[in-house]
Amino acid sequence: MRFAEALFGGLVAGFVLLALLPIVLGWRPYTVLTGSMRPGIQPGDVVMDQPVRIADAQVGDVVTFSDPGRGGALVTHRIRSITRGPVQTDVETRGDANTSSERWTIKTQDQVGRVVYVIPKVGHVANAIRNPIGILLLVVIPVLGIGFGIVRKIWQDEDDDEDPGAGGAPPLDDRASEPDARQPADSQVEGADIARDR
């Protein structure tokens, strides 16, 4: 049970470091829904984006942007070319698995999300938690299982405290530890024997 608790604790700590801490820093997670960035990014992966000005983006960066050709939907693709101007910047992006590019324009001072790292498959978990069955399977049952294990351990510890003689030496009889007043102690017996030998 300790291994399961340690594993659960490690997973929680890893999730906090990879997902929650960057959010505090202003980074944003996005779940990838399609395979346009295969093989590097798979459907169900979560990309962690750092907001950057488009003026600071470079060719080769993978960015999340609002695509006007898809009605403003968020898309995560790789920059293939970028032409900066004083007012606006023209960008060409393409998914690594796609054969066609999208071209879009953004104000030079505006921001996009630059992908810093990818968390594989976490998006599947996040999507599952959005429905009652997913919450039951992925949250409620594991939490109940860990809670049951902790309660069982507490009960076992209490049973051990209530039975101090179990598994150890039998308790000493206080009367046996005191010398019997009716018989001499060992040293007295030896002294009496020596006296008789004389």
C-alpha cells in the first residue's frame, strides 16, 4: 500500500510541476484534438504554451494561434515563414503531417502561444473527467481506494497498540522478579555452603 501511496503522490507532484505551476506563470495548456502535428504531437496530448509577441517568434516554432480561415478556432502548427512589419506581421504555418499551409495576418504587437513542451495523453484524462463516468472511474474510485487503505492501516496500528504482548516476549510477573523472603538469595546460599565446609 505504501508503494501505491508513493506512486500517487509522485503523480500528483509531477502534474503540479508540469501543469499547474506553469499556469501560475501565465502559460496556457491546450489539448490537441487532431493529428495534424504527428508524429511529434498526437491527438490527446496537451501542449503548454508560453505567450510571446509574434515579433519574437521564429521560423520553426510551434505556435497556437487563432486561425481566421477556421472561424477563429485555435490551431497549433509550425511557423514556416514570417514577414514582420511595423503594424502587422504575415505568417505562414503548417501542421507537420499536412501538405498545405495556412496564411494569416496578426498585429505585430499581438501575442501567440509558443509551445514549450508537450504532456503526452493527458488530454484524454482531462476530457474523460468532464463527464460523470470519467469522474467516477478516474477520481472517485481511486480516492476511495486510497482512503480505505489509510483507514485500514490506522485500524491495524490501533490493534497492535491494544495487544502489546502479541509477537513479543510474554509480560513479566512482577512477583517473580522479587526475591522470595522465605528462601535465601543465591549469594546467601553460597555463603552458607562455605560456612558448612569449614
